[in-house]
Amino acid sequence: MDIKKTIDRQKAFFTSGKTFSLSFRVKALDRLEAAILRHEQALCQALKKDLGKSRAESYMCEIGLTLSELRYVRRHIRAWAKDRIVPTPLSQFHGKSFTVQEPYGIVLIMSPWNYPVLLTLEPLIGALAAGNCCVLKPSAYSPETSRVIARLIQDTFPKGYVTVVEGGREENQSLLEQKFDYIFFTGGVNVGRLVMEKASAHLTPVTLELGGKSPCIIDHTADLKLAARRIVFGKYLNCGQTCVAPDYVLIEQSVKNKFLTYVKKEIIRMYGEDPLHNSDYGKMINQKHFDRVLGLIDSKKAVHGGQSDPETLQIAPTVLDRVTEEDAVMQEEIFGPVLPILTVSSVGEAYAFIKKRPQPLALYIFTEDKKTERHLLERIPFGGGCVNDTVIHLATPYLGFGGVGGSGMGSYHGKKSFETFSHEKSILKKSTWMDLPLRYQPYDKFKETLVRMFVR
């Protein structure tokens, strides 16, 4: 594919002004919804091939969430796109102050392999709602799903409006050399740095949805049985290949053993005695990641799981106990079905442990103590999270989703998506029937006195 020709085609389409029409945007979302429903079966089959996802998980975590986001955005797009009147100070009498939402233009959306449908189409929904043209670059690591998405988009939109560029690093490099009006990237920290570096050459604004080691804090007041169930769900969903998966647990010594008992029971309840033969349990995306995650498992500290199958690239849900900060599993984001348990003497020790590390994308707090909850929420920097649950904070259009510091910048979902892909222009419209002379020279004491009265 000629990348430059692709960008030029999009520029011409955007210049035509078609995307500025709200009815055009709504119809585009209608067409996208119909296309997703039409390709649902193919998407589920592709997700099964790429990641081993069951049909239920594919709908719950990818297709269903995408459709929910689309329908929410479509219901609210007209209200979000309206000019917004804001107060005008007395010093600007007689005037009217308001903001106008403007699309950026040509948007590049680079998506990852772990949730290839959701993390490609959900940003697209916001970009189209805001009136942009889009180039989608899905990951080469999920080739089956990328192919279906490319076909879905090609069957739905003109290439000048939305197009898909398939391929690997060469195509990524070529795209990042181009001048886009906005870049939305979801992926790892190292590639995120490269995206930001390339964007800086053109002063292109970016949203970076990255990752990090997201901790769970469990204190002695927590409902341990429920905590175990919700942590097992969040950790082993998509075989741990979730950017907001609980990466490790910090738990008070007094309740650790009881919690571990519940965790083992929940793993068996959800995935069976032999998860590697559970048809609904997924797999690692490729050999490289399979080998990397296996290398993080210390068999001497494994208290549950640890089995693997190199033929299917599966790793059983694994729990490690007596983990220390020096262990290999604590040196990088795990992104696999391995749960390290670190013991602390108090919530204060857990707080200190997290504070000396990079800001996580998510934080999960399990406690019934409101004072502890408030202290941790206020004092620990993180992107977003849950109290007494995991991962579900990203499944609502009413909350923005994004990171902070090393875990990312910017946010999206719901109205945040519309705002992310829009430039808000600030306008002050002055009347022409009068013109206060205070600002004009020559200045004198009387004018200065009046200025001091108005400008406060």
C-alpha cells in the first residue's frame, strides 16, 4: 500500500467537508454498527484463532462492549457537538462567549493485539463521532482479526474516509513518518515512546494508552471470598493479556493464607481441575510471549498451576506465593496468567511499596474501611481503578479511561472519546452597537480607574 497516497486521499475527503455534517456522522455510526453485527461470526472465529477466546468472552469483552460504546455515543453526539455558551466577564461587555467543537482532521489509530476488536473500533467510534477521517493500523500479532477488521471497514466506508493498513513494523514506521492531525496509540511503553518521538517532529497531539504493573491491595477488613473471585476473574481474563489486569497482590499477613485458599477454589470453579483442556480458556498470542511468561514463573514459589502446553501456547492459571520485589516476575508487566502474592504487615507498607514505583494504569483496593479507601485513592497516582472489584471500570461510557505518567496520557470512552478527537475552539463574539474606549490609548487616570473597576 502506498501510505502517502492513502493520506492524500484522506486529506481530500476531509477537505470536502462531508464529515462536518452531524447527520453524516450518525449515518457512519449506523453503518459501522450494521457491519459489526454482520461480521460478528467472523470476528468471533478470528478471535478464537488468534487468542483462543470463547464466543462468550469475545462478545462480553470485545464485540458487546464496542456495540455498547457505539450506541451510547450515537445517542449523545448531537448534544456534545453543540456550541457551548460560557459566562462573559463584565470587562468584555457587550459580548458573547462560547466554544465550538472542531474535528482534528486525519487521525491515526494504532491498536494492539490483546483486544484487537475493542481497541481498534472503540477509538474509531470517537474519532468518527467527532468528524474525523481515520487510518486504522491493527496489530500484526493478531492477523486473523486484523484481516476481518480490514474487510469490515472496506465493505463499510470509502477509503478516503476510513481505511485499514495491515502489516508489521515496516508499515508502522512508514505511517509514523507521515503528518497526521492526531495519533491515538494503544500498546507497550517502548513503542509508545517511539510514537511520541515521531509525533513530536510534526507537533502532532497524541493519546497514549500504555500499561504497567497494576497492583491489588487487600487489607484485613476485605471480603476475602469475593475479593478472590473478582481478582481471579480480572487476572485470568484473556489469559492475563489485559492492560488493566491485576498484576500483583499486596495483602496483609493476617489474611493471606485464607485468601490463597479462596483463590485456588475460584480458579478451579471457573476453569476446572485441568484448565489446559477447558475449551473456553485462551492462549498466549505467540511463541515469544509464551516463552517470556514461562520465564517469569519460579516453580519453587508456585502454589497453584504452573502447567503449560507448548503445542497450544497455553499456560494454566498460576499463583506464586512468597514473592519479593527482587523476583523476575516483579521486574516487568506480566501480561500473562501469573499472579504473584506479596505479603505486607500493613496497608501503610503496601502504600509505600507502590509509591516508589512508576504510576500504574490501574489500582484495585479491597477493603471495607472507608478511611483506608479514601487515603489510598487520594495519595496513590494511577490511571483508574476499582474499589472491591477489578477491570470493570473500563466497561462504562460514563468514566474516562486512560493512564498517567508512564502508564499513558489522555483518556477516552463515552464523552471523553468525543472530546479527545475534537479541538475545542474558544470564541468571543463582540457586539458592534457599542465600543467601550477604555482599552484604547491615550491612557489617563480616569481610564485607569475604570479599568481597575472592571478587571478584577
